Amino acid sequence: MTLHDGGVAEGDTILRLASRFEATLLGETVTASAPNPRGKAARIEQLDGLTLETVWVHGKHLLLGFGDLSLYSHLGMSGGWHFYRPGSRWRRPRSSAWALLSGGDWDAVQFGGPTLQVGTTARLRRNPQLTRLGPDILAPGFDPEAVIPGLRADPTRGLGDALLDQHLVAGIGNIFKSEACFAARVDPWRPVGEVSDEELVAVLGAAREQMLAAVESGGRHSFRVYKRRQGACPVCRGPISSRGQGDANRTTYWCPRCQG
Ligand SMILES: [Zn+2]
């Protein structure tokens, strides 16, 4: 089983990843190794002989707790975790694996990504990358009203850009940014200060609903506008538009007719 390999890991992928760790390695004493020098630099081998005690997820961030030490993983655009039975064939070369955690008759293998580090649990929990995150859109009891003031802090910012700001709301990535705006019929280019409370609640609700559905379905979901620049809008049959948005120039997909 592969969790995220090619594509962008959004909150739904990381939530499934956490479930996978809970089902395989939680409570197990692990053998830890770093086949690739990048993993050695991340001090993966410090986890050898420790027991996975907690699995914590927030937005796109994952913390595996081994008592006083934890492993912090963020997959970004390129990273992935694979789960294999010991001795089975890997889908990528062993030498490219940053981390190998074995226990409970499973091998969890990490490849690539912007963040992989082992540190003291206390220090990692104070890491600004984690403490500055906004509410997790997939957390139980997520309250869309609570994130609206933050989303509007810069009223001139485009809605699609604001939705990707993990400090405002954590977990939404490029796919569900576009899909949620389409589902709620809101133009992602509108300045967020001009988007009504009702529309913001609808967009956030659509993102949460679609991402939870993706968790349930094991990551299978069909996109209605994302990467459908050659396609027709499933509602009005008009052309789908796409253009880079925000400082990071992340491509937004939308239907100008339905979301006008
Ligand atoms: Zn349309």
C-alpha cells in the first residue's frame, strides 16, 4: 500500500496515513534504519528499539511519538510513505528510502519530501511550523466560523490563495481549494473581504466534506474542475479555466460561468 506517491499530499492523505500507522505500527517496538544519507541526517536511527506510542496529525503534518523522541514528517509535493510486508518487493529503490521503520510484521518506508526529522518530543511540539498552524479542517468539531476572521485578515487576498494559507486553516491543498470553491459556486479570485460569511462557510464545508469522503474512499475521488483545463464543466458544459494564483503561483481551476 502506498500513501501519496506523485501528486500533492493534502490533509485527507495525511489523515489516512495516520490511520495506517495506527493499524500497523502503533504499540510496536520498531527497528529503525536510514538506507539513504538524508535519513541518517534526520537521525532516524535514534528511533531504533523504541515503541510507537502516539500518532498525531494536524493538517498536512504528522508526528509519530516514541516517548521522549518523535519523528516529524511533512510530505510536501514529492514525499510519500509506503507500507510493505517484510521481504516483499519495494516500488522504489531501497537506496532512495529516507526512513525504514519495521515492526508488527510491517515495514513503513518514507521517500522524499521537505521535512523529515527526529527530535525530542518537547522541542518538536514547540516547533513554530506546528504551533502556528490554523485549525485542522478535518479535526472533529472543526468550526468554520472560527477561521473566518483569520481568512479575512487581508481582505484584498484572493479566496483561493487564502485557503492555502496553513496558518489560517490547516489541511487544504491545491486540489480541494479548487474543488471546494467549485462545489460552493464561489469565484476563487474574489477578494476574501468581499466573500460573505455564508459563502465562506459553504466553501469550508465543501472542502471538509470532500476531504472526509476521500479519507473514507481510500483516496479515490473524481475531480470536477481540478486539472480539467481541457475538459468541460460538469454543470454548464462551458470551458474550465486555470491560472496561477498567489505568491506561490499555485494553479487554480474554476468555471467562470458557474463561479462568476
Ligand atoms: Zn460551469
